[in-house]
Amino acid sequence: MKILHVISSIDPASGGPPEGLRQLRQSLTLQGVQSDICCCDPPDAGYLAAGRPGLVALGPSQLRYAFNRRLFGWLARYSAGYDAVIVNGIWQFHGLAVWLALRGGNVPYFVFTHGMLDPWFRQRYPLKHAKKLLYWTLCERHILRDARAVLFTAEEERVRARQSFPFYQCRELVTSYGTALPPQDGERLRAGFLAGHPGLRGRRLLLFLGRIHEKKGGDLLVQAFAAVAGSDPALHLVMAGPCDAEMRARLERIAGLCGVGARITWTGMLEGDAKWGAFYAADAFCLPSHQENFGVAVAEALGCGLPVLISDKVNIWRETERSGAGLVAPDSLAGTIDVLQRWLGLDAARRRAMGANARRAFDESFHSARAAARLRELIEAETVAAREERLMQYSR
């Protein structure tokens, strides 16, 4: 089987979908599926080197819409060589290009929305939503309607996607998602991370790791940390991830006003051993997000046996809570304080048990090998069904 993934960008700094796609592609390859990627990044971008072969970069693109003149022509010429095409993400030109190139043809396409239909965006950015409503009416709803299926990574995402726009019509399928098993030599990785950040030795670390964006609830985490910091002088918050200057200044100002500026470490984006070392050095992973489709970093934390403290707007919160792998609360300041207080109130034995549950939850639900197998089975079944439908149409 040959699958083509089309995505606007695979820049790891842009968030979870590029990392999720990279892990999914590796697992599909191990299962005998040729899984190529077509993106709109500049071909000389440094982060593309690890993706070759099987990676087509057609950039640079124009505007935030990532308009790319070459993409439609490339798809029209080469998409027939694939059994299926998967669109990763919406609201940008790559989805429209796939729709225009493949509609009415023999190659089915599927769409991963990656949480981009969540109603939080409508509530938080009403002006942007108004602009998206126009694009939705003219283009996006047709792209989803004509897809063989729109793929959701959790039942929660599927339910919430129906609440954002009128004329919503598509064939919905829920599939799993995941990431590769993290390296398991935790002591070495932990030691390496602490060697790079010696001021964190002997601290109890609460870790945020990911793109530091408004929707992630970083302001809630900083304020909630300040509210509980007095309970243990060893508590320390690590904020790891790319962050623009304005957001960094805002969060540092909040920390200063709350009196915890000296108890927060900003590492910037962590990759490789440094990232895994941060997971293994932490006591718990924190994500009080207002909107999170899947949360690759949540799955990575679970794979490291690290309990997770998340909001109920992370779409895998039900699976997390059910497995006993972490604690869940509303995405509010009161909720974030509550989840930290509950964690700090656990004795050592219960925290260890939660860590064991975290690793078990990863193996059962969030390993990329399982996600890839589920996706492969789904695509195979749908492509067979599509061929049979076409044959029935031709025989009439």
C-alpha cells in the first residue's frame, strides 16, 4: 500500500501534527506501508533533512494561508500513484489543492482535522471565526464533505467538531493516534538534562513541554504554581518549548507579580535527549490547555511513565482519567490549582502507582504502532469499499 500525506509544514516548531506525522510514518513503514509526505516547506529548510527519502517539499509558500502554485500541479500529476491521500490539517491551501486535484478521481482522500474544528477557537477569536466562516462556506465544508472520511483521533474531538460551523456534513471516523515509545534509559537521560541545568538538581519539577501558546493555558499554570509553591520550597516549574517574545514577556510578568519568577526555568525548545531528559527529571507533566486535540506531549509523558495533570479540554482526558494515569480538572485557574493540590496531596506510593498506570496507558492506547495498524486497516477497508462502489457505478 502507498499513502501520501499532504501537510502545510512539517516544521517541528509549529506544534504536534508534524511530530505525530513523523512517528506515524515510521510505524507505517515498519508495517510495510510506503508512506510519503508532500509539504509546502522550502526544500532547503534544515528540519527537512531527516525526512528524506519519500519527502517532497514544494515551497516556499505565500502568506499564512501557505498558498503554493506548484502543489496542485504536483498532485494532479503524481497522486494517481497512491492508494490514498491523507490531508493533515485544515484552513490552508494544501486541503483545497487536494480537493481540486482528486475530486471525481479514483484515489480517495481522507482528512485529519487535528482539532482545528474545536469550538474554543470560535469563542476565543470571534473575528477570526467570522473570516473562517466565509472560507468554510466557500471551500472547507466542501473539502470535508467530499472526503472519503474525516478522521478524528478521539471521540471527544468528533463531538466537538460538530459545534463550530453550519452546513457541517461529512463521513466521520474515529481512529487512534499516538507516538513512538520514548527511549527507556531514563536515568542516563535524566542525568544529562540535569547536567545541562544544574540549578534544577534536588528540585521537584513540574514540567510543561510544548509550543507555548495562548491556548495551552500557560498563564493558568504559572498562577496555579504560585498558589501551591509555598507548600514545598523544592517545587520548581520548567517551561520548555518555543515561545514568541510577547508571550514570554507576558508570562514572566505574571510570574514576577506572583513572586515565583526565580522558581521558573525557561529552556526554549528541547529536542532529542534533552527533551526526554526533561520528562524523566520531572515529577509530573502539566497541560491546562483550553483546547488540545490529542496532545503528543501527553502521550510522550505517559510513555516515560510520567503522570499527567491535564485539563478536560485535552481530548484524551477521558482515557487518561479512566486509566489512572493522571489527574484532570477544568481549564480554569481554580481547576488548575485544584489539580496541582490533588497531586501534591498524594503519598509517594500513589504517585508511583500513577506512574505505572501511565506507562500501561501508553502501551494500550497511545503507541504509534497501534495507531498505525488501526489507520492502515481503516484505509485498506475504505479503499476496497471505494473501488467496489466505482465498479457498481460502471456496471449500471
